[in-house]
Amino acid sequence: MDALPPPDALTRLERRLEWELETLAYPARPWVRPVTHPDGPVLDVLVVGGGQCGLATAFALKRARIENIAVLEAEPTGQAGVWTRFARMHTLRTPKHVTGPELGLPSLSIRAWYEAQYGEAAWAALHKIGREDWQAYLTWLQRVLALPVRHGWRVTGITPEGDALLAVQAVHADGTAQRLLARQVVLATGLDGCGGWQVPAMIAQALPATHYAHTAQPIDFARLAGRRVAILGAGASAFDNAATALEAGAVRVDLLARRPVLPSVNPNRWMEFFGFLHHFADLPDAQKWRFMQTLFALNQPPPQETFSRCAAHDRFFLHLGAPLTTLGMMGETIRLETPRATLEVDFLIVGTGLVVDLTLRPELAGLAQHIALWRDRFAPAAEDRLLGAYPYLNDSFAFTERHPGAAPWLARLRSSSFAAMPSTASSAGISTLRPTVERIARGIARDLFCEQSGADYDSLCAYDEAELVDLRLASDRSPA
């Protein structure tokens, strides 16, 4: 029987982490000069989103001694995050040795936390990290780093407050509204941060809301026991939902895919090397565009584990080359027609991916007219409807102006969501997390320092703390 870790293993780990943070705390002096405003306090940085990227961004800022920050997270305190709210895979898709939120500190790594919880042998035997364990790890990370997360706050809009500040409107779960001022804002809003998960109009118009759901929505899978379910889409989340429905007792699950063949190669695994992850953002636009068009065209397969979860059931049927042509209700039954089959089901789950449209995001809707998209800055992008709609970010993830000089305050707004993919190769996933947040923190630190460099120069000129205070020589001393 494998030995379990001692009861105080996590406490010991946290003490070691405290030591590591103290050891690396150079330079330790806070350096950002406060800014005042008649309307109230001004944050140096406001991070929107308290998931893995928002937490890591806050940690990176604290390590840069940018302390006057806050993180707004829509989920109430104690409520499960995205990994246990609507993610339906058993494990993460990335290899277990992935690094990211710990920003190079071994005692803050997922491995250190996992071994403290379950033991070294358990880690050695682990194939991939369970999604519930990942969420528990993130919760622990927020606690041990004392990150300033304010739970229950949903951002409803962002507006410029002159050229030097941004005003962020937020509403709490209890209905309280608040307006916060910040010099810099980071949108750590996840995969749908560049638009939204949307059900195609042909489905929303043909079916009552009781008979379908998107993969990103809450689904009561227990109600699907004994029922016929169709899944639309061939991505990983589509297969995750198919497997969850099967395991909940669905009598039959049909997955409909437009593509004639499932891809077998995952280009995201190819991306995982230092040069690409850390320096894609430094490439010229033509090189970025060539990489991104190829990566988007390759698509990702469902993980083998996810496919096998479905394939293990003789109630699972895969229909390739079967785009949905028409659908409608026959009493309480949904009738689906494709070139390959006509199906009658009781419930439809839609996994058709993401719509890239900044106006769909409440925090960006009022700013979208000012934000440069790839089709505005790079001529070939105008011919690519999908990729051309992504925002054109600079190398520190800041939005840029559609019309130069019209909205200089956009340089204070950054996105670490999937919106950044064409510009920086940041997917809002775990493998790109560390290079993403480190670039963002460096960019913010650079901007804050440049803004106050005049005052810092004056401080240098006035600096009079004597370090050499004893000028006596041995030859000057009288003999005893």
C-alpha cells in the first residue's frame, strides 16, 4: 500500500512557500506612486476574472511590487469555478507536468500541492490532473498568496475617465452597483472573452428552450436518463457532453459532425516549446498570420480519453460528414435531418464553438467601435471572416486603436482571454499562462514607471540617505 503524506504535509509546504517568497523578495520596496481622483480611490490595476489567469496575473503583479490591485470574480465566494461548473471532462487536457500559475516557484506548483495532498507515489502514478483537483489547487493558490479577489462582482461596462484612467462598472450578486477607477485593467475572461458561446439561430428559432442547451450552459444530466440525446459538434466539449449524457443513463446519444474525418493530431502540443510560447508575440504580422491560419485550420481532436469514454458505450453513435440541414419539433420530439441520417431525439446539446464579436461582451460593447481588429491592421485578414474579427493586440496584450489618436486610453486595457490568440498565441489555457501573465505584468510595470519617471528623477536628485558615514582613518587616531 502506498504511503500517504503526513497530516501536516500541506502546512509544511505552505511554510516552505513562505520561505521561498521571502528568499526571492528582491527588490522588495513598493515603488508605484499613488494617483488621486476627486471621485474616490484609484487602483493601479484591476483584473477582471478570478480564474487561473486572473489569479496568476495578480500574483505576477505582486511579485513586481505592484500592490494596489484588485481582482473581480463573478462567482460568489465558495461556489465552484468553471472547472466544476460546466467543464465535463474527467481530467485536464494538458500533460500533468504543465507549469503556469506558480510562476517558477516549486512549492507553489500543482505537483507540490498534489504530493502534499495525496503523496509522491500518487503523483508518480497520475496520468493527467483531475479537473476537480485543479480547481481545488487554484482555490488553495488564491488563499496562500492572499490574492485580493472580490467575489460576486460582474463587470457590466468599461469607459475612459480622461486619458489616464479607466472607469469600470460592476454589479454584485446582491444587486449592489459600484464604479471603480483604475490606471490599468486586465480582462482575464477566459475562452469566451472575445465574444460568446452562441446557439445557432436555426436552432434557437426552431426549438423551445426546454429542449436544447449549449455545452457551456448548466445541464441537468440526471433528467436525460432514459432519453435520446443528440450532440451537435465534434470538438472536445461536444464529446465531453456526450460522455456525460451516456454516463447519466441516456438511452442513446448521437453525435453529429460536419467534418468527414476527425483530426488525430493536436497542434497545441506542438506549440509547447519556449521559443513559441514566449516569443510568438515578437514575430512580424505576416509570420503570425501564417502560423495562425495553419493552427486554426488544423483543428484539435478530442483527447483519446474523452473519445474512449464515448466509444465504451454501445449506445453511442458517431455521424461524420453530417451537417445539420433542417430541424423541427414533432410534438415533444426533435427531428434532425442531415445528409447521412434523419434522427428523432428528446434533447439537443449544442457544441458549435465560439462567436468572435467584441460587442457580445458587456465590458467591451461600448468600446468595440474604437478597438482595432486584425482586419483593420493587416490586409490579408480582411478575407478571413473568423481570424480577421480578433482584436489586434500589442506585444504586452494591450488593445490598440482602430483610428490612431482617437482612443489613446485603450493602451491601458489588456486582454489575456482567447481574444489574444492571433496576436500573442495566448489561448487562455494553462500551457500559455506563464508567458502571458509575465508579459502583461512587464508591460504594466513599464507603463507605470514611464508615467512616473519624471517624479522618480526628482526623487533621485533629492536622495540624501547616507551610506558612507564613518570617514575616520587609522592614521588620524591618537595612540592610546
